[in-house]
Amino acid sequence: INYWCANQTVMQRSLAAKNLREAQIGLMAGGVMKYLMAVVIVIPGIALSGILGPEGLEDPDMAFPYLVSNFLPVGLKGIILCALFASLMSTVDSTYNSLATLFSIDIYKTYINKNASEYEIVSTGRKVILLSLVSGITMGLVLLILKFKDPGAAFTHTLNELRYYINCGIVVLICGAATLIAPRQRTAILAFFSTIPLHLLFIQLFPGMNYFVRAFWVIFCGYVLLSLLHTSPRWKEYREWTPDHPTDIKQMGWGLLISLVVLHIVFH
């Protein structure tokens, strides 16, 4: 839920743009930042592998702290620590704000109490934040227990394995909204939740499959299910998939897509 709310925050900021052009540029700027984030995540690991040799670290999750504590001066260590805390606080703040808004407006006022006052809506949002805090702390403790049981496992892989149970369903919904003509709500919900048993099925049938590849096939199967359950006419015209945009926006979009494909081919 927290991961979904973080993405929802990005969408809220895009919807707050002055016009469509600025929203598109903002989203593509965010896409470029994802490339830089990947570099920041990957390069330290490669550098540490070259420094330590084939033996490496017993705990792969200590790669970044090891580099910071052993190769950076004291002042720069403090700046990085402040940046980590600032990033954490910003993420938590945005997540709680989005979660409270989504539940209190889209669920509580729409389905539970349609005549809710502003006080009741705000009060519900506060309760949701408190519940999210408790559930988040509980989940964090569970993940710590999993980490302590297998210290040599990369914690990032564990997180990816867990979050793809939800991410795949979200991607199926986005693809359905972009390509299908008014998919029914119940059908979309069914396709969303079908990705969870599909995920478990692929794990049982192909235990050695990389979780990135498995996520692709889960999304593909979920989208096919959504398409088959959808009534005719099913798909939008191709022109509706790619509406008319200014030339520079199209060029930036195609540039991001081509660069992503090239990187995938080169580093596959």
C-alpha cells in the first residue's frame, strides 16, 4: 500500500501542474531521474566488488554503508546522513498524506459514509495514518526477522519479491485503462487480484526464474485475462493510445523509450 501511495503522490503532483505540457515534462523528468538513481545504486556495488575482490562482504546490504564509513571524510558522511533522513521524512510524509486522502475521500466518503462531514473525513484520515504507522512498523519488524534469519541474502531482492505481488496488478490496471474501452470495475478488480495467485503459480512452476522476468509474465497474463473478460468492443483505436502531442514532447518520450530498450539489450 505504501509503495502504491508513493506512486500516487507523483500522480497528484502531475495533476497539480499548470497545463498538460508541464505535467508531461515533469513525468519525463522523473523518468530521467530514475536512470540516475539506478546509476547511484549500481555503481557503488561494482566499485566495492573491484576493491574487495571475489570475497566481497558477508552481508551484501552493507555495501553502501561500508563505502561511506571507509572512504568518505567526516563532513561528507554527515551530509549523506542528513540526505538519507530528509529523503526518508519526505517519503513518509507524502505516503501518509496520499494514504489518508485516498481512503477518506475515495473509499470512506464514496462507499462507507456518503454524507460524512469534513470533520469526519479528516478524523478518518488521521485514523488511517495511525493504522498505517502501526502496520508499517510491524512489517518492518517482520522484514528484520527475515534478514536476521539469512544475513547473507540481499535484502533488496526480498523487497522486490514482496512488492511485485502488488506492483504487477497496478501495471495491469494502468495498461487496461490505456488500451481498453471502459473496462468494468469488477473485471478490473478481478484482474488486479489475479496477479497474486499467478505470481505464486509461476514461483512453483519456474522456481529459478528471475523475479523481473516473472513480473513480466504475470503482468502479461493478467492483462490477457482482463482483455478476455472485457465485453466487445474491447480495444481502443491505436490513435487513442498515442494522442497528438507537441513534437518536442514526442521526441523526449521516444528518446526515453529507445534508451531503455538499448540499455536492456546491452546489459541483459
